[in-house]
Amino acid sequence: MFDPLLQALPVAFAWSSILAMVIGTLAGILVGALPGLSATMGIAVLIPLTFGLDPLVALGMMAGIYNGAMYGGAIPAVLLRIPGTPAAIATTFDGYVMSQQGRSGFALKVAVFSSAFGGIMSAIALMTLAPPLSKITLAFGPAEYFWVAVFGLASISVLLGRDPVKGLIAACFGLVLSTVGIDQVTGHERFTFDTLELSSGFHIVVLLVGLYALPPVFIMAEEAIKKGISAAELKFGGAGSYLDILRYWKTLIRSSIIGIIVGILPGAGGNIAAFLSYNEAKRASRDPDSFGQGNPEGVAAAECGNNADNAAAMIPALTLGVPGSSVSAVILGGLLVHGLQPGPALFRENADVVYGFMIQMLVTSILLIPFGGLLATRLFSQVLRLPRVMLAPLIIGLTVVGVYCINNSIFDLYMMLCFGLVGYCMEKLKFPLAPAVLGLILGGMAETNLRLTMLISGDDWRALVQNTISQIIIALVVVVLLYPVVRTLMANRAANQGET
């Protein structure tokens, strides 16, 4: 197994490949840091430009953009509470609070180190565990994927906020949004109101920017703070060292494992990995109430989880031709453009390319520390020195450009504004925003797999529960839903005992 890796080292470390990885990593950080853009979009734009390049050079740039963008999304998430990428939503929970507390330097340092750690662990998993772990995905059918989606929604809705009922309501709102557009099973339009722009449903970036970017802008306009953070508060010398982050080694390892497992499951993505990692870190913490109040461990869990998904998502993509995420699906298109057919034959006929790509995923993860930690972090952190009243129009300008570039549609801008108003109201009423976003992401996955299960089984509901894997996931869902009830009963019992 290690012989192909050793043979691929010379081509992976050729000067052209190294240059491609450096350029890709810097471009990825930039793409991720711009709200509305994503790794998927960056790689999709890159692919037509790589026709004349060597396949490994093109893949090196894709690997750099992939890892760089997943970290880059943490920069505006920490500084402005705007997730640069959907997977950076969980980073905002503690990262933005740390920024408000004058600890933006340490928050970004935690983010870049955790991102690199997760990416490195994910690349090692891709190198060593691809053949045996890829077999796990063969055991998952439509019923299992349905329950995975239900588990993701239940865990985020119940465990994320302080009020499980409000979390479930927010998740249902996201599920309703996911039903808009063309039915993936029958092909019929639903809830489009004869509007062409709604035939493809609500774009996740439009919802994400509306719910997460605009409410802080409205709040900035309300507060009208005319003073920014001083330069002294942005000095990174006193922001802690990377050794300080090693205190969270248990969280980093746990989040890496979660991210790798989620990455192997096709269709799950870094969003779920980040949320599950954050929730698990909160559950295992001795001080769970500190999460959401500026706990660096929350930033470490979220960033490590979503980056540990990166290379792991390529395991089913390279071995089975089944992408584990939207980014890996685009990378599969890049492979096909260069005449490389994903599957077992890829490892036999193009071993130098596929193993070279694995090495590139590892190297670009390591490059995050010097480039993300010393270059992009310092550059983008300067935005906090601007008065917050000036940040509002700048953020609106960035969001308008980013959202408009998705489909070149004014309709998307109107929808972004509507979601912004909805998000503002949810903020005021203390409804969590993350379950709504996850409802849109997982709603289509849950519905499609549920209906496929019913079609295959002839409308026999027992098909949903007869598989052992389904039963295990159902048990986890029940545990998650009962957790707040048990927690409340224990709190009441402790209160009663204290009174007596």
C-alpha cells in the first residue's frame, strides 16, 4: 500500500506541483473569505482553465482551493459573523464572540491550526483507509440515508440552543423551504407560484447570507457604533501560541474522527461534520454553558470537523465514483476532464496521479499554517479596525456582489433581503438560525431517500426499520430527543434536593 505513495512522491513534489499547491491554497483562502463564494464555485471556475495542464498540477490547485477555502470561511465567520462557506456556520458561535471580546487573533489562530489538523488527519485517512472504509458506504441504502438526515436535524435542533422547541421549529422552517422547487422523484414543480426563479428551489448561499450576514448589519445600524477596535487589540503577539491550542487535543482528535466518518458518507458534507463536532465537544465539556460565549474549544471543534471532512469525502469519490460532498463531485468532473475514470481501475492504471493527489491533500493542509496563520489572518483581521457603522455598507456590498454572482439574478437579491429580515426577527425572538439552514440542506436528502425507500418496498414502512444500521441510527435519534427531557428532570430533582 505504501509503495505507490513512495513512487508518487517525486511527481507530487515537482516544482510545478508545488507551485500549483501554493497558488491553490492562497486562492482558496481568498475564495473562502469572501461571503457568497465557496470551494465548489472556485474549483468549478478553475476546471476550464486546466485543460492544457498536467493532471497532477490541476489536481494540486484543486486540493489547495479545497483546503484553503474551508479554512478561509472561518475568517469572516470570526471577524464579522458571516460564514464565508456553509461549513463555517458553527465557527461563528464562539469565534465571533471571541472577536467581540478582543480575542480575534487567538480565535483565528485556533481556527487555522484546527483546520490544518483536521485536514492532515483526513488526508492520512484517505491514504490508509480508502479501500476498507469505502466498503462501509455500500451498506447504506435510501432508508439509512433518511435516518442519517433525521439524526442530523434532531441533534442540531435539540442540542444546539437552550430551547429545544424553538430549535425544532427553526428546523421545520428549513424543511418547508427545502420543498420549494422541482420534485426530485416525480419532476413536478412545487410551491413555485409559477415563478421561474423558484423552480430550482432556494439556493443555500442565498439563505445562508440572508440569515447570517444581514441580521448583524441591521444590528450594527441600530447600535451605530462609531469606534472600531484599536490596533493594540489586534496584535497577534499576545494572542497565544499554537502550543496553547494543544490543550484541546482530545477535541481535535474527536472532531477529526467525526469529520472523517461524515466525509465517507456520500452527501453528508462538512456542514454536518462541523455541527456534530461542535455538539459533541459541548456535550463532553466540563463547562458546556461556556460554548457560545467565546470558548476557543468550540472554534477548534467546528473547524477541525469541517476540514476533516475534506479528504475523507474523496474516499468514496475515488474508489466508487460516488462523491461524498459537492466539492468532491466537482473534483470528479475535473478527473473526467483529464481522462481519469474514478473507480478501482484508477488505482491500478493511474496510481501516480491518484496517490499524488492524496499527498497534495496532505501538503495543502500543512500549508494552511504558514499561509493562513501568518498571511491571510493578519490581512483580513484589519477590517475590525474600521468603525462598525462603516462595516455595515461594506458587508452589504460584499453580500450583494457574492449573491448576485451565483445566478446573475436580481431575484436572488430580493430573497436574500427577505431571509435577512426573517433572520433578524429570529435573532430578536431567540430562535437558533443553524437548524433552519440545516433543514434546507438535509430536507431534500431526507425526502428523496424516504420516498425511494417507499417506492422500492411497495409502500411498506417496515423497510425503514428492518436494517440493523437503521435501527442503530433510530436509537441515536431517540437518545437525542430524550436528552433535554432527562436533563430537565435531573435539573428539577437537583433543585428540589437543594430546597430541602
